[in-house]
Amino acid sequence: MEPRVAMLSYSNFGSVRDANTRRVAQAVEIVRRCRPDSLIDGEMQADTAVVAETLAEHFPFNRPGEAANVLIFPELSSGNMAYKLLERLGGAKAVGPLLMGISKPFNVLQRNTEMENVVNVIAITVAQMQRLEQAKAPCCELKLSGMRGFMSFALAISVFDTVPFNEEPRF
């Protein structure tokens, strides 16, 4: 599955201009510079991101070209609320939490987590470590295409706080 990434906001491609929307737009530009082949766009509202017809009709210039399958939230609070709603009301399966921005793959399990989540987080952590060892890649990413049926929809939280595995955080 090829990731089609939507950087979420309360604005659609500049319909609102303020510090928050500029931050999201800047993050999109950073990703495009680092990964010019990535299918990423934003800033856009969540409903715009997941409805292909809306994207095609109102924003035909969008890079993914169809509905997003990865949603990047602008900060932890909105991402946390969204995934809990998707899990409880929409039947989505949450995996994690997954920590990013540290030098080695390291993830934490909550005390009351289900065994399925334990197995999923361990599998992701192992894949992250293998990726790091094999490629010594400058970006922290995980390709799940070989994990059939594992995840058809990804929820990424707070991309703005992450740094590549091999770099120190910049504050």
C-alpha cells in the first residue's frame, strides 16, 4: 500500500492563514524537500482528506490524487481525540503508542493494553530496528506493505515533534 498523506488542519490549502496553518504548510514543504516522491499534501481538513470526491472537485491539484490513507495531526491533543473516536465509534484498530524522535526504536505499552496491541507494537518495533540497521536511513519511516491485512489506515500523531532516528532533537 502506498501512503497517501494528508497534513490536517482547520484550513483547506490556505483558506485560513494564521500561525497554525502556516506551520502545517511549512511541514508539508519540508517533507516535499526531503522526499520529493512522496504523496503528501495539506494543509487540509479531515473530511476533505478522506473524501476523494471533495478532493477531485474542489482541489484537483492535490498530490495524492485520491483519499488519504495516512492522516497527520498538527499536535498530540487532536490526534489523540481523533484516534479514540475512530476506535470507539468507527471500529478502527488503534496500534501503539509509538514513540518517534529518539535515536533507537523504543515504544511503550499501556498497562491495560490488549494482547493484540502488544504483538503489533512488538512487530513494529522490530521492523523499525531492522530498517534502521539495514539502511541507516535519514528518516524514520515504516513500510507495512509486506504485512498483509495488518493496517489499512494509519494514524500518525504530531509529526512536527519527530526527528530522524540519527539526529538529535532541535528545540
